[in-house]
Amino acid sequence: MNQTPPAASEYVEFWNDTLAEKFDRFQNILMNGLSYHSRVPLDHLSLAPGSRILDVGCGWGDTAIALARRTGPRGEVLGLDCVEQFLEDARRRAAAEGIDNVTFVAADVERYPFEPEYDLCFSRFGMMFFEHPVAAMRNVHKALKPGGELMFIVWRDIADNPWLGLPKQVVLDFLPPPGEDARTCGPGPFSMANPEVVTQQLEIAGFEAIAFERNDGPVEVGDSVENAMRFQLALGPAGEVFREAGEEAERQRPEIEEALRQALAPYEQDGRIVMGSSSWTITARKPGGA
């Protein structure tokens, strides 16, 4: 289906012009260090060979490739992400691993012209950044066959994720919180932490059989204190505070960096910085089917 793509939203533009380079710089942490939260639910996923799968916010393609292996040569996986820079890496990775039943397309999932042809939609830490969550869920609903399943992973509250909460508090000891006009990647990593809110969103979008499973576990946020500190100042809640403070943040950078080093050092295990984290694995189903 050939359509002129709609203009990118401000969130999509921000991902591409500001965040993509930073995410690529810390790819090992974001793709491998946090992989616990996709590995556990994927290990328990019941997937029929030959399934057609949609991976929303697929990033560098690791989960899409894993799903392509699971569905086998008769199945197909479409990985969507709004950042073409990430997908270039995903295509190289799939080619290097000999996976030819996965396709990667740069698109805004809220606006993609889906047909009801997928058995499963999967998303690891992608759904929580949608500008209009219900609209995105409705479009995913449209993409699924009757009886098709949605499985997505989101962070629980920041209080349950010290790997993000602790560094933010350290930086806030020096800098003011971001203002209302701050540029942002979307609603944010904790926008789907409340099960009641997300359940209502899914129901409005047409889903049923909604369930939440808590998944607590360790994440590796750096292969050294120094790397972990730089990661926190580049991305996440601490990174947002630092970025939005501009010149004042740069003026206090030495003190902030040292405070972060001291806060992260107690979490060192064999040179790696390992901290606690908590996510929801949320499942829902499109009505119908056999």
C-alpha cells in the first residue's frame, strides 16, 4: 500500500534529532543490559510456528530477530521503529545472523496503515512513548487478526526502579526539574506504570483478557562506574534534568559527575554496575478468532 507518510510528530523528530545518537552510544546497556525484561516473557511465550508478528518500537532489532527465529521460516516478523538509524543496525544484525523472515520499516505506529494480518504484536519498552496511547493501541488492534494477542513490556513506577530513580534524585540535588516546555520523547518511561489507567486505555481501544505480570530483576547499567555515570547523564530521567538545565548543568558538571560516581559505586559487581528494576508484562487479546 503506497501512501504519502504523514508529517512526523514532535516526539518522533526529537527521537531522531536528539536521542538516536545517545541511544546508539549506549546501545550495549539498552539492548543487552536491560534484556532481562524481554527474555523472561519471551521464554514463556507460546508461539505457533508460522505466526505473523509485529514488533512495535523494535529499536536495534534484537527482539524482532528472536521472534523471527521462534516463528520459523514459514512465519514473518515486521519490526517498526520511528528511528531509521536504529533500523539500519537491525538490518545488518539480521543479515549477519542469516535471518531472512524479518523486515524493518521506519514508521510511526500511531499512523501506520495496518491490515488485520498479525497473530501477535510485541513491544519492549516502546508503547509507553506514544504521543496518543489509545490511538496507538487502536491501530495495533487493527493490525491483529481476530483473537490476536498483544504483549508489551513497560516500566513500573520510578520508585520500583532505582536504576533510574536514584540518579535522577542525585541530579535534582544540583539542578531544577525540567519545565513544562521541555522537549521530550513522549509521555515517558513511567506513563504506563498504573494498571488501572492502562487497563482502561486497552479497553477503550477494543482489547479484552487484559493481564499484568510483574517482573523484578537486575539490570546492568554500565561496565564501570564511569560508563554508568555517563549513561545516566545522557538518557533517562537524570539525563532529561541535566539536558534541560543547559548552561547551568555544564557549569556544575564536575560536581554532578562526582556525586553520581559516589551514588553508583555501591552497586558495582565485578566491575559492572548492577541495580534493581521492575517492569510489567501486559497481555491483552483482540476479540474473535476460533
